[in-house]
Amino acid sequence: METGGTRMAITNKIEQVKSKQVEVGIILENLTYNQIDNYIDNNITDLASAKEFLKKLSKVVLYIERDNV
């Protein structure tokens, strides 16, 4: 059974997710192709960092697909 505390925690989590969605949208709108290239060149240095980047990229793509940003 859901308590008031649980309901508040769920509401807070929903607000955090909405805030993060806005933040991601703003970041994506402001990136240039050169900035993305530079980020990859400077931060993707081995297989582990490539896997981490692909995980993040997959989450962004999923977010865009689900929420039609």
C-alpha cells in the first residue's frame, strides 16, 4: 500500500526527471557538430570510454524517441 511518504518520493522523482529532460534538451539544442567531434576526440580514448559514451548516446536517442523532443 502506498503511503504519503512514498507518494511524495515518487512525485519528487518525476520532477527530477522532468528537470533533467529540459536540461538535456537545452544541451542538445546548443551543441555544434564541431563540439561533438571535439568531445569524442578528447574523451573517447579506449574501449571502456567508448562503451560509456555509447551507453549515454543510447539513452539520449531513447529519450528523443520516447518523448519526441
